[in-house]
Amino acid sequence: MIGLSPMKLALLSDLHANLQALTACLADAHARGATHHAFLGDLVGYGADPGPVVDIVMRMVNQGAWALKGNHDAAAVNPDPTNRRADHVGGVWSHSQLSRPQRDFLADLPLVVRHDKLLLVHASAVDPARWSYITRPSEAAESMTAAQAQQATHVFCGHVHEQRLFYTGATGRTMAFEPTAGVALPVPAHRQWLATIGSVGQPRDGRPEAGYAILDVTTLQLTFVRVPYDHRAAAAAILKAGLPSFNAMRLAIGQ
Amino acid sequence: MKLMEPGTEIDGFVIGECVHAGGMGHIYRIGYADPGRKPPFPMAMKVPRMTGGDGAENIVGFEVEHQLLQALHGPHVPRFVAAGDLARLPYLVMEYIDGRPLQHWLDEATTTRRRPAASEIAALGAALATAAHSLHMQNAVHLDLKPGNVMIRSDGSAVLLDFGLSWHGHYPDLLAEETRLPVGSAVWMAPEQVVGMRGDPRSDVFAIGVMLYELACGELPFGEPQTRGGLRQRLWMDPVPPRAIAPETPDWLQEVILRCLEPEAKLRYPSAAHLAFDLANPDQVAVSERGRRTTREGFGTRLRRWIKAAGMHYEPSPLPSLQVDQIPIVMVAVPWKDASDATLYSLRTATNRSLGIRPGARLACVTVVSAGDSDHMVPGRGETDVHRAHLDRLRQWARGLDLEGHQVSFHVLEAGDVARALVDYARANAISLLILGAATHGVKFQRLIATVPVRVAMEAPCSVMLVKQSLPFERLGMEPTLAGDNAG
């Protein structure tokens, strides 16, 4: 139970086994006074450190943090060697790197968490296990409508590795907004909002900085954050682990 | 909506006199209910009209204004104090601005049947443009500038009010319209706003043009259109030139006003700072046919604009500060004594280079002379002559510049403290880049006192480019002593 004390929720998604980025984001969230944490899925895949990353999340979940399942997590639990999609290709390797308790933890993660007016999901609130991408207002509108049916006004999700805010415009249409990092945006509850909060471990908007967001639940202000981290070390770890070199290269260029 | 009685208490504030009751709501003077708590500045409370039958646009306007007031700062916007909860009791508490609304000048002109003097119109316009530019540099565009939303303080500076329809690049645009419904006040609305475009700082330049036009002529350039069709006319129609209505309007003022009112945004002043600059320097306005004409433009021009306008539609805008930064005002400080040919040559080269990569940038060439300097001049030459001689030198210096596509002006400042004068000038004119010689303005005393270039670099409100001599005549043949210093 949250009570009346101030609540600052750090929203982190698509960690992708990037230990360096996760550590940097958690330190940044701590400095910004985060009181609560939510991990919106894809803890593993692409990166070199699935085990240590899952350990951190497990420990924080034990202390009350929320964690959700993403497609890469599902694939790491039950990899399909015949499937050529990135999550399954990487899933075979991740599976081999994770201990039984770590895999059980991933297997038990929920697809959706709802807290008061907030709905957290890895991809779309419409049939979450289909892992639909939300990049356009129409897709955001569908997800918001599904969330509204569950009395939620604010939807937070990951999966697309880009930071974007969708909202209802003057004419009732859903509009997309490209946020500026570090600006606190009021997200009052009389409107519907959907934020894709970006990726901690593998940003894809051309910038290497790790992305996450902080929601001040008390004042309803959302801040998108970018955190510089040692992406060279993360890339070196990927190469050392024998993973595809593109996984390493893309971190420096944010792709 | 019911008027609140003086003495009513809300969230720790006590209501005073109602100073404005309008269609959008009420404005009250207020204080803190706790008599021991003194406000740091006078405060006003704005209570939007938001009862049952009121439209959603008032609620959105309230949200937008709340967002903007929290984000904006500086002397040209009221300071933000507090906001009431939207669901319970919406209100905004902000600084009460003690001044005269611009509307007073228009009303006074109507009553006395005398148009304000051109110099007064220019001063008001410059204050307005300076205030708008300060907003644009903070990534906001007002989009509803009109005489009722502008307060002029006793020092002549302008404060902008009412941000309910404004746009800020850092926040989701709650008023964004992809359905092409215009938002704003019809009289002052820029053509691109008519088709739903928001976020262009030049829309505010247009609105300022409408106000200057009314100040000069006593008439509205586009009337008060009541229909969508009437509103769209300004996409291709230029107004009757001010001199046709008020023949006493100087050509430079008409040039400025009509440039603000160009239907195509890219033909207007590229930023409000450029506009403020012209209004502050009327003698430097480059008057074209636009400033002298007494009839509207021809049918051909209008037809061309009409065809272009048919294709205009809503699109998202880049950040205003970026738009404005791309067309800066560049200032070059040209020394008038102790300056070698090499220094002047290097300054010219650096200026050319800076202008070349900034299409549309304007250039202000400035020289500072000290008040006593005329004493050393040839006896019999008065101060005006000295002034003129300096202007001629500046013009001569600028002759070597490639000024294609750039406006240029020349300024002789009189001051004892050269660095102070340059910095003040840069601040007053929203200069983006100040170019000066690294070894000019008294460099001989470099080891003893902070030189002018050093002080300017430290105190300037903008970027400073210190230019080194590229033709080191004095040093030819000295290279060996410069190299090898770091040997070992």
C-alpha cells in the first residue's frame, strides 16, 4: 500500500542484459529521489549480462518493485530454436546463461500490472502477449482504449526502444509528442496518456544514452530521462561473450 | 459564473478587488490570507469561466496557460505563484503587472483623433518584439498577441499576458489541430495559424504587425473577419498600405509594418529580434518599394499566393529557439584606433565566414568612440561630423563583405567604457554572435588590466568570436622563436 507519502516511480524497460546501463539508470533514479521502481520487461536479450541483470531485478522485486514480462524474457524461458526472430535467436543463448531460479523468476512475471490509474505493460494493452509495437497514434489509441476499460488513465510501456508520449488532443484525436529529456510534463488524470518510456539497454533513436522515465505519482508529472553510461564497456562485454558484433556496435550509435 | 466577494478565502489567498471580468473569466487582486505573510510582489488570481455549459476549450486554455506560466521566466511574463486543482477549483495565481494595456494607446488615439507619433509606435513595437523574442528563445510562441494581452510598464518594457492559446516546444500541444480549425483571435491571427500551424515564432511577428498597423492607421489591416473564408483571405491578400490611410506614416515604418504582415512567413522578419532591431534603428531600415507604395500589390502576386495557400496545411514545428538561432543577428565590433590593416582584414574575413553559413543573418557593425574623442579632431568639426566620419569608416570597412541576402547596419556608440558599451549593445539587441578582434581595443595594456576582448568575452550575453590576425605582418620571419618552445 502506498499511502499518502510522496511516490516517485522510476519506469525502466528493455534492459536487455545491459548491466552498465542499468546500473547508471538506477543511480540516476536514486539521485532524482525515486521511491518506487517498475521494470516493464525485456530484462534479457542482446546484452552480455542476463544473469546479473535478472539478479538485480529479482532483488528489487523482493523489496516491492514491479516487474513485467517482455517477449525476450518469454523467449529466454522457452526458446524456439526454429524461430529466426531476434528474441528467440538470443533466447537460446540467454536460456543457457540463466540459472533455474532466474528462469523461474522470468517465467512467473506478469504481462500487465495495474496500480490505481496506472497500467504497466511491455507492449500493447490490447492482447499483451501479441507484443504489438506502438509507434503511431492509432496504435496508441487502441492500447489506451483497452486500458480505459480497466479504469486506467495512464499507460506506460516499452518494447519500441524510443521515448514518446501519446495524448488526447483538442478534438479527441490521439496525438504523438516527442519529449525533451529532463522536462517535467504534467500528465493530469482527466486525460488519457500513453508513454513509451524508451530503452535502458539498447536505445534506438540515434543517441547512445540509456533511456527511462520517472513519474511523480503524487503531482502527476512525467519526466523522460536520458543517462550517459559506459556503452563501450557494455559493447566490449558483448564481444567477449561471443555474441553478434552488431549487438555491440549498435550501442554506440543508438540503433 | 459568480463574482467572488472581496474577503473570500481560497487555499490561503484572500480575494480583493475584481480588476477584469471578461468572456474567459475573472481576474482579482489578491493577497495572502495570513496577515503575517507578505507577498514578494503584487499578485493576481485568474479564475477561468468553467461552469456547466462552458466549452472544453476553456479547460484546455487553463491547462495550457498553467503549463506555460510554470515554464516561462524573465521580465516579459508574469511570475507564477500557484494553481488551483482543475477538478475542484481551477485558478491561477501570478504576478500582478502594474502597467497600461497596449489597448489604451489605441483608445487614446481614437478619443483624441490623433495617431501616436512614429517614434512612439516604434518604441511600443520594439518593446513588444523584445518581449516576444524572449518568449521564442524559451521555445514558446504566444500565438494570441493582441492589444488586450500586452501590458506596457512605466519603464516602457512590455509584459505579455494570457498564454491560453500558446505553444511550447517542450510540452504536448493540447490545442494541436489536425482538423484545420484555427485557434486564436481572428483580427491578429497569422495566415499559417489559419490553416492550423502552430509553433512558428513568425506568427507572433505577424500579430505585432497588425498592432503596429492599427497604431499607425487607426484601422485593422484585415478587418474583423467573421467567417472561415474571410479569415483565409490573409493567406494571399496584403493590406492597404498604411501611407494610403495615414499619409504621415514614414516610409520606414510602413516598410517595417508591411514586412511583418507578409502573407508568407518566410518573407517576414525571420525573428522578433530582427524586428526589434529595425524599430530601434529607424534610420537604418532598408526601405524598399514596400515602404513607399500606396496601393496593394497586383493581382498576379495575389494569385500566386492563393495557389500556394491552397497547399498549406498543419505540420508540427521545430523548436522556436532553433528556428530563431538559424537567422541570428551578428555584431562585429570594429576598432577605430590602434587597428592595423591586418586586424581589419581578419575581422572582415571572420565576419564573411560567419555570415556565409547563416543565411538571412543580419549584421550590425558597431564602433565605440569615447565622449572626449571629438576634442582631438580638427577644430571646427562638430560632433555630428565626427559621428558621420566614423559611419563612413564603418561603411568603407564593410564594402569588402559579401552581403548578398544579409541586412547590414552601422552604429557609432559613444561611451567611455568600451567593453561595457559592447556588452550592453549586444544585450539590448538580442545579438547571437559578437565578433571582435582578439588584439584590439587597447591590447597594449594586456598584462596590466583586463582588456576589452577579455571583459567582453566574460560578460557578453551571447557567443563571442575573438579574431586573431590572419596576416601576421609584424611576425614575418619570427617563426623560429615561436616553434621549439616545448622541446624536451
